[in-house]
Amino acid sequence: MKKSEIIFGAFRVPVDYLAIISACLSAYYLRPITDLIPGVQFNFGPALLPAFNEYIWFSGFASLFLIIMFAFNHLYSLKITHRFGKSFFKIVFLVTAWLMFIISYYFLVVHSLFFSRIALMHIWFFTIVFVLLGRLVIHSIQTFLLRFGIGKRKVLFIGANDLADSFYHSLLKDNSYEVVGTLSDKIESRKIDNLKIIGTFEQLEHIVKKYDIEEIILADSLLNEKDVRDLHSFCRNNQIRYNFIPDIIKLQRTNVEVEMIDNIPLVSLKDTSLDGWGNIYK
């Protein structure tokens, strides 16, 4: 794994923590000023606020609890290819659940309501905004550095076929990857716009060291079971991310039906002549 991925992945933790603390402090100072709801006034004064020292301890522990919730829900993935948009709804959901925990804690343990329900809404709103802003800044910096090749993952394909070529062209649109080529059972000439063959499967270890490969994508369904096991073990022993692509194109040519559900291929046998509409016709 690249150092840049580790640095940015780890950096999200203190940035999130500061964002949550800032959200809690913003709610503390804004509550006496605004009711948040336009046209609706609630009687509230500074005297109703808890002591600052007490509140800052509450904010620190509450922020740490939300960080733990983020961690258990995989919001600190070190992969640079982690998409910012995928985190949005998860963050909103977790912050909402976190707020429910706070309310439950005060109701069941402290045996009182939070000092202000409007302040809770402030905390909820500013936590989401500040956490998203912090992550957007980090994501923007990563994206900027990728333009200069900093942080790109070097990828090697295994297999020289239409499936590998198709996925290769998809990766060309993603700045997070640098595809160095593919391995085949033999060296052969390829078209200039297709995936370049840089060696054979027997040269895997040499190619990985030469190009400093960090991710392997298996697109060759012709490899026998032993070779696939060996490849998987090699990747695991050398801290290389292992991926494989199901040969959907080949499956579609056989008596199976492929349905994509949430980007997961679901394979089933096609209807026989006596199933489906054929059965109704009979």
C-alpha cells in the first residue's frame, strides 16, 4: 500500500475528530443566538447552558464515540479509490444514529433531557457539514496529487482477452490507477490501443518486482485451479491486492442468464423450452 494512501487515510481520523468538536462548540455558542427555526422563538438564555468545562468533556467523549462508529462502518478505508459520494449517506445515517445515542444516554443514564433540543439539531447539522467539508478537502488534495501521478496504484492484469481489454479501457478513465500491462500464456502482438502484454504468467514475480505492482486483476478464466490458488497466495504473501473479473461475456454465450443486482453478477440457468412462456404455450 502506498504511503500516500496510509497518510491520507490516517489523516481523516483527526480531521473528523476536530470537525465533530467544532460542530459541538458551534452549537454551544450559537444556541443562545438563534433558534435555528425561522419565525419560531424559544425562551433560552446563557444561564441554561451547561458549564463550559462540563460541555467540552461531553463533546470530547461524544466525538470519540462517533469516530469509533465511523471506524466500524469502514469510513477510514485506506484505498485512495474510495469514492467521496459513497460516504455521504453513510455519514448522515451514522451522525443521526449517534444523536439518538446521545438522547438515549441523557434519558436513561442522566435521567434528564439534553439542555436544548435545538442545540442537538445544531450539533447534527454542523457535524454533517464539517465532517463532509473536511473529507472533501482531503479528497480534493488526493485528486490534485493524482494528476501528477502521486498516489496512483500500479495495476497488472492476468489474461489477454476481450474481457481484460474492456476493463482496461474502463480503468483508463480513472486517475487512481496506472495499468502497466498484462501477462499472457505467450507473448503476441497486440493493437496499439489495447492492453499491452509485458510478459508471461511464469514471469509474474519478476514483473511484480520490476514495476512495483500493487494490485492484480485476474481476467483469465482459462487458468487452472492450482494456478489461481498460487496467484492468490502470491498476492497475499506480497501484500498485493487481488481482484478477479467473472467472465460475463463467456457466460452470456452459454445456457445461463446473468443479472446485475447492486453491481453483483447473479448467474442462473436460462429457461428451457418448457419453462416460462413455453410452458404457458403448451
